[in-house]
Amino acid sequence: MRGPAMTHEGKPVTDKIGIVAGGGAVPGQLITALRDRGHAFFVIGLDGQVQAETLDGTPHLRVRIGAVGTALDALRREGVQRLIFAGSVRRPSLAELRPDWTATKLIARMGPKIFSAGDDALLSAVVKVLEGEGFTVERADSLLDGLLAGAGYLGRHRADVTAEADIARGVAILRALGPLDVGQGVVVQQGLCLGIEAIEGTDALLARVAPLRREGGGGVLVKLRKPGQNERVDLPTIGVATVEAAAQAGLAGIAVDAGGAWIVDREAVIEAADRLGLFVTGIAGDTP
């Protein structure tokens, strides 16, 4: 009879979940869900990204992004084989990365062009490397109920004809840009593209388009996954802060990819949208 699978250090592999935690609320919600279920976990907190309160009272190690060897050694010591990436991560420059020897070897394995590639290519390469190291990478919504957006409206507000046209226009723009691995969000009002999300993120996009808003109604934020996006580590995400920023920008609502976007703290998002007069809806990625 075969014995249990072992780590590189000769310790048994367990069902313990390894969480690679960035910023925002998702890592904390995932930790709470696992704790409530009595499921063992270990957190790798990315320094400069993860919020301090996320790590309070949790088994964890805080590491800088470039300290890959330290993180992998800790996960193996803990018997972790299953990994979940949770939370936002600001992409570092090579100078900020300061890769350790393990990271340097992995970067060489991914190829010299990886840092000039888009986020999708980089994340897919990271997942491939981790799988080569014996880890299984899973989606956060596989363990966190209610995170994945469904089709249809949340809350009591609905898009009017103008907003529906803006949604369709936003979908067309993102579908055209998606193969270039540019961004996941766009703001459209009265058929005009007010802004496209790039490296700055959704909140900065909404702040940037606020003074560009035209007189009259309409204005929507559309967020879709990109073609070929590695959905295990990165999906378009909205939360209460997104709803509040959209309201401050004078938008009528938000449309996200049904089955391909995360809604953080769904009930709070619904409450905020109802209170601020915005619609939030899940749409198919090819049609509004």
C-alpha cells in the first residue's frame, strides 16, 4: 500500500489551504469562511499589499513579493498543496521586486519577455510555474459562497434605455481591447467612452472620469474578464467602494461579467447601490 503524499521536506501533504493574500476584503472573507468551517489554512501575506488586520490572529508569514523561496518553503513546511490567490496586487517594477534566488530562477524559466507582457500572460506564467512546483491553484469563489456574480440585477434599481445602450457599447469596447490585455473596465456615457481602466485600477478610473461626465443621464461602468484570462488568480472585482466611487462620478450604474466577476460583500453592495440610486447587474460578456 502506498503511503501518504509527502512534501519536499518529507512531511505529509495535507488538505490545508494556502492563501496568497493581497489587498482588499476578499482575503479576510476567505479566512473567515475557512475558519467557520474548521478548515485548516495558512496565509502568505504580500508585504505592501495585504492589510494588517487581515493577518491578525491567523497562521501566516508576511513576505515581500520577490521572496518566492521563503514563501514556497513556508507553504511546504505547512504541508500545503492547494493554493488560492485572493485580493488585489499592485504589479511591482523589477526594481521593487528584488527577486531572491528562487524567484530569479523562476523568472528565467518564464522567459525574459514576461515583464513586458500583460497581466494575463504574467499570471498564467506564475500559475504554470507553481503547478510545476507541485501546487494546485484554485479559485477563491470555489470556497467563498456568494462571491461570483450571477446574471441579472442586484437591488431595486434598473438600467434605462440609455444605460442599456451604454452597456452594449462598453461590452464592444472591452471585447475589442481584450486581446491586447489592456484592462477589465470601461466607463461609457451616451455612447462615448469616458475612460478605460489600465494599470491604475477601477477606483482611479472612476475618479479620472468624474470631471469628464457630460450633462444629461446615463453613464455606466462595465467590467468584463478578458479573453484567455486566468480566472483562478484574477477576475474583475467590485465592492462597496466601487459603488460609492461610481456614484461620486455621477454614473447610473455598474454592469459586470455574470459568471466571470467577483462581488465582494454582496449584501453591502446591494444596500449601497439602493441607497445611492445605482443599478448593479450581471451581464453576459458578449451581450448586455
